[in-house]
Amino acid sequence: MNLASLEDVVTAATTVSDAATLSMALKAFLKRDVAEPTLASMLANDQDPLALLNPLENTIGYLFILTARLEQSGSGPGLTAQIFSFVEGCSTNLLAWVPERVNTFVSRLLRQPNVREMLEALAIFVQRYPHSRDVFTAVHTVFLQACVRYRVYQVALPVLNNRVAQIDKSIYPITYLDNLLYHYYGAFAFIALKQWADAEEFLEMVVAAPISSNIPSAIQMEAMKKLSLVHLIRYGTIRSLPKYIPPLFAKAIKQSSYGQFAKVYPAGQVQQVAEKEAKTFHADFNIGLVKEAIDMAPRWKLRTLTKTYLTLSLAEIGKEIDMADETILRSLVENMIQIGEISATLEGDTLTFIDEKPNFRPGDIEKALADAQEQCQKLAKLDQAVGRSREFLQKALKDRDTGGGGGWAAAGDEEMLWAEEISAQQAYL
Amino acid sequence: MATLPVQEPEDAYMEDVYAPDLTSKTSKKSATTVVVDEEHPFDLDAYISNYEPDRSAIKRLMFIASASPALAPQALSKAVDYALKGQDTQLYQNCLSAYMNVVGSQDAMPVDQEWLDKTSAKAQADKDKLEVELKMYTGNMIKESVRMGHNELGHFYRTHGDHATALRHYTKSREFCTNSTHVVDMCLNILELLLEEQNYAHVSTYVFKAEAALDAAGPGADKKKSASNPEKDKVQAKLDLAMALSLLGQSNYDNASWAFMKIGKNLDGWDRRVAAPSDIAIYGTMCALATFERRQLKSALLESESFSYYLEQEPYMREIIDAYMASKFRVVLQLLDRYSARHLLDLQLNQHVKALTKMIKDRALVLYFGPFASIRLDSLAEAFGLTPEETEKSVVTLIQDGSIKGRVDSHNKILKAKDLDHRTELFIRATKTGQEIASANRKLLYRLRLQEAEIVVKPPKNLHLEAMHNYPL
């Protein structure tokens, strides 16, 4: 099929039902010198070609014309509306045929002057683009990078809260950098929004990314630094990392300024160490996190007191956590009670700690059980998939031939860990 | 060995976090000057008569002199006496000048110039003779004689205070050992030297070496079992003692207590040179009380045949153990305090007394609180003979490190055991574990997918060479 003009393109887009043929033809059309201006122009009768196309049914044609238009004329109010109707209406299956054009579309979208609006459109697109919402694509990374760059973290939340869990390299090619950067930027957003639990998870994902040699990526090292500070903020101490993360990260942190800082946290001379190591913290752009950790230090100290005492007077608390000003202390204590960091009552000058007794409603239990069952099903499915897979069968066959034992040992740690996880899951159930 | 350094107790780690710096400094000072009075008796003559009048005894005396000014004149004059029996002129002069410094001019002791001249002449002659002999042996290539020559020279330098050279000769003799008994001998020589120097870090190396040699000697000695075994036991006892002392010296109290329990009865002279039986009783008991469970105390300490022998040497130690087993902790602490002078004036124990006493007290506090649901801090203080403030502080520290499961009502001064609702606890734990596993699974699955797709962090290409450079293998 040979396309010569915009009219041809529109006709093909509406009539050719075979996505493979259409995408081939359009890709061929793009090779012409005037392809982009042609695509961006109006029809001969001055009609808008996009008005003739349906975003859902003619996704490919719509994408090609829209993308061209982004580059040629600045986006007017009409274009923005078209963009939104496209991202809301496009067909996932059809997009899978033209990943290159999608990438161009996304990068051009981000060059628009009203980038904040475009980011909202992109947030919708990112979730519609892959065939399943939990599939990770390179577009995820581009989107998040822009979000961090323009500091619009709220827009990123719907995307981030939908954790990626799958990879389909055949349709959505990615590199290890895409993966690292996506989680790194995601952690940025969560840190900015002070969602520490999520930030911790994302940073851990960066650090946990598989590495082929003993040399981690610089992104991973930076993430590890941030992770250690987030641990301090969340737990008051650096937690040990999961077993599958190479020990070199924990070692590197221990010897660094971050290790020094964590050593005195929260009861020691936190402020002094922070000042001493300020240069490093500044250079790593982590001074904000460090400050946050310092602000949290008295709270951590106070929390340890709840485990030791039943009642304490404010004066005693002030002495223990080294805070002389009683008004600040009082407001700190009141705030901690309010947001539930400690469960206690403040009467006059005496703080009485109450044992935390969370109430479990039957509904909660049922939900927990349902979650666990869902997990279990997922794992069972995966187990079957692995059981069917070529690699596994080959290994199992070899295993049988060599009389067992050797195969497992050669299979390496990954499977072993995996087996542990499954048995842990079963034990929990 | 010019002057003895004042022993600073290694108490940095047991300093109370909440105590202001000032108190910890003053307590450090009080640890270095030991008060001996009616309440804290110490009999210098009886103590030092446990040891042979050799260099290590002088070291003990010097230590006592530096730790307790009141005992200094007596200790130093004794040290001078002992030094005159030895052959080290330098040591004699050191003792004498230390003595002069303490007593002042009116009670001055004349310098025994005649002894000095005679001894240094003899030392020179001995040294020449031994060195010539060694040279001759080396020339004749007779291994056994060379070994003996080195040994003799080692002994010589040791008695004259040159430990480094002594160690060199002892180590050198190793090359000429022809059987495992010689190796054991060499190890024992070195161990004695190391222990005198209180150089504990290397002790274990030589103990292991000697034990291996001892085992090697074992099979051959099997035939004449009855004759060789006491000999072997003697060596084993010495090695156990060396090990125990080195563990104590390195503040590894838990292992030290087990090591002390093992020491056999026959120490063949070391009980008068390295550590007296009463020392072993004290060290062992202190370590055991600080680290053992009640059950272990009964089985390992009270029912141990060899250690009972040592315990007999120091009856008050048995009193302490009996009081501890009967949960009369006040008596335990009182006895420990009463004999603190004896403990603090001990060269080897001094720097550990504070840590051990604290550990014993803490352990006792935990034991005492065990059966109670709540207890008034006053009565707890009463039971231990402590002040209420001290008690609260100790209890708080113990709660924080997790030894006591309870909380302090600071307002009413009551320690309450944590009231655990197992059902709720279970629910909390189950849901928490569930969530953790779910999230771990999610992360792991994703990681698995990454690996499957071979999306793996690769080292930059030009880094390849650099990495080779950094790791030559």
C-alpha cells in the first residue's frame, strides 16, 4: 500500500482494518521529506482530519497525525482537547504496533508550552498505553522524569500508586536505566510528598535491581544513601536490607558519612555529626532529608520512652530528650498524640502512656485473608508458568539425568530465595 | 618496663547514656585510687605471699602501689626486696626510685651498689657465655642443643626484663623443635611471657598451636597411658588458664567463664607465677555470675569438680554464690563491695571490676523482677541496697535493651510488667507479617521479571579495565 497524501492517510486509517498493514504503510510514509508537515496540515476541503477519525477505532492514524501536529503548530485550545480525547480514548492493542511513534508522541508532548496540562494527559496515557496496567514501559520513566523536573508530584501519584510488576520487552522495549530511573524519580516524588513508606519501597527497588557484576550503578549508590536516611526517618535506625540485595551497599553506607550519622541517631550528637558531614550531604543533595531526620530525632527519642515508662512529667521528658523549651515540647507531644505516633494522654504536666490495643474488626481479618488468598493464587499461577517454561523444563531434565542435586546448586540463589518466599507464604497461611 | 602505666578502666561502653559527663569522669578517677579501710579490707602480705617473688609479683606490687597510695610504701619496699632476689638491675633501680618518691627522704633506703655491680657483671658474663654456647651449637648443627641454647637465652632475657628479645629467642627455638613436646614447651614459654606482659591478643594463637601439638603427641603416648596423662593434664590446665586469662583480658566474659570452669587442678608452678588459685576462683566466679543463667551456675560452677577446688581457696566467693542462688542479692552486692579492694587491687581484674559488677547487678535485677507483675521501685531498691534513683536508672536501661519486659510508672515509682494480650499480639503480628510478605513478594516478582528479561545493571564498558586493575585476581 502506497500512501501519497493526507487524504490517502485518512482513508487508509479509516478503512484498513489490519493494524500490521496500516502501521507498515504509515511508517513508510514517514520516510518522505514532507511527511510531518503534510500530516499536520488540514484536508483539501479545509476539514480537520482528526474530526474524521475516532481515537478508539483509528488509534494509529490519530496518533500519527496528532504527533505531527504537536511539532508543527503550537498547541492551541483545540489541540489540547484533541490530546485529551486521544489519551482517554486510544486503543491499547493498536498502540502496541507503533511503539516508536508513541515515543515520539510522548517526547513532543513534553515540549509543549503548557507542560503541566500535558503531564496530566500523559498520566492518563501512561496508564492506558501498556496492555496491562502493571506493565512497565519506557514511557513511565519519561513521564516521571518530567514530573520531577517540573515538580508536579501530585500528577504522578495515580501512576506511582499502581505498582509496576511486569515487563514485556517484545512490545515495550526498556533498558536497565529506565527501570532504575523510574523508581529513583518515583522515590523523589514520594519524598517530596513525605510519603516515607512508598519512598522506602521505591528506593529499595532501585537498590534491589539485579546487577551483573560487583559494580553497582551510580544511581543505585545514590538511592542507597537516600534509603538510609529514609530508614532513619521511618524507623529511627537503618534496617537490614533483604537478602537478595548484595551486601556491598550496606557496607558502603556503613563507612560513609551516612553511616556516621546513623550511628549517633537519634540519641547522640545528631546535630554535630550533621554539621561535620554537611559537605557530603550538600554535595549529594540530601541535606533536606538529613534535616527531616534531625527533626524526627526527638520524636524517636520520645517513642523509646513510651516503651520504658507508664507515666512521665513533661520536665522529665525534656531532660531525657534534651529539649529545654517546654512550650515546644508540649506542642511536639500534643502533635505526636494527635497523629498517633504515640498513644498517650496529657493531663496537666503528666504524660500517661497507654498500651496500644488495635481493634480488629471481622472485616479487617476477612480482607487480610482475601489478600493472602489472592497472593497465593498469583503465586500458584506463576508456579505453573515456571513449571511450563522452557528453561525450567530443560534444567529439570538435566537434573534428572545427572541424578539430582547438581541442578539445584547450579540454579543459584534466586530460585532458592524464591522457594523460601513461597514456603514463608504458605506458613503464613 | 620503666614505670607502670596507670590502668584506665575500659568503661566507655558501660557509661550511662543519661549520666552527665561529669560523673563518669569522677568515677573513673575513683577506680584508679582504691581505698582500703575497715569496710574494704585488703591484706597485702597474705596476698603477695601467694606468688613466687619474681617479676610478675613485682609487677603486681607496682600496680598496687600505683592504685592505692596508702599501700604504696609497703608494696614498694616489698618490690625492692623482691627485685634484689632477681637479676634485673634496671628493675631494681626503678623499684627503688619509685619507693623513694613515695616515702620521701627521711625513710630513704640506701642503694645496694655492691649488688648492682655484682649482678650486672654476672649478667654480662652469663650473656656472653650463653651466646658463645649458642654459636658453638649452631656451628655443630646439633638441633637439640641449638633449641636449648635459644631457650636458655630466652629465659635469660626474660629475667632481665628484655621481653622483646626473649620472645625472639623463644620463637626462634621453634625451628629446632624435633618433636611435639618441644613445640608445647616453646608455646608454654611464650604464653608465660605474653601473660606477664598482659598481651592477650596473641595468646589464643599459641594455645591452639600447643593444643594441636599436644594432640599430635597423644597417640604415641597412648601406650604408656598412666605415666603420660598427668603430664598432659598439667599442660592442658596451663593452656586453659592462659586461654581464660586472655579472654578475661579481652573482656570476653562469657567465654572466659566457661574457660575458667575448665581449668584442671594441677598447674605445675603456674599457680604461683601466673595466677594464684584464689585468683582463678575470683575471676571465674565473677565472670560466671555476670554471664551464666542460674541453671548454668548450678551445673557448671557448683558441680564442677575442678572449680570447687579453686573455690575452696577463697571462701567468700562461695558465700557470694550461695547468696546469689538464694536470691539474696543485697548480700551479693554487699559482699562484692566489701571485697572490692581485693578485686580492684588485682592487676588483671582491676579494669573489669566495674563492668562485671554492673553485669552481675543487672542480671540480678532481671532475675528478681521475673516473678512480679508490678513492684515498687522503693522495695526493689531496698532488696538490692541501692538508692531509688540508681534503681530507676538501672531498670530503665534494662528495659531499653530488652532485658526487662516492663515499664516504669515514673509518677508513682512503680515498675510494671508489660501486660501482654497474646491474642491481640498474634493478630498484630499475623497481619503485619502478611503485609510484609505480600510486599516482599511483589518486589521479588518484579525482580524476577527483570532478570528474566535480562534487564541487569551492567558495568560501564570502560570500567572493565579499571576493575581489572583494582582487583588483580
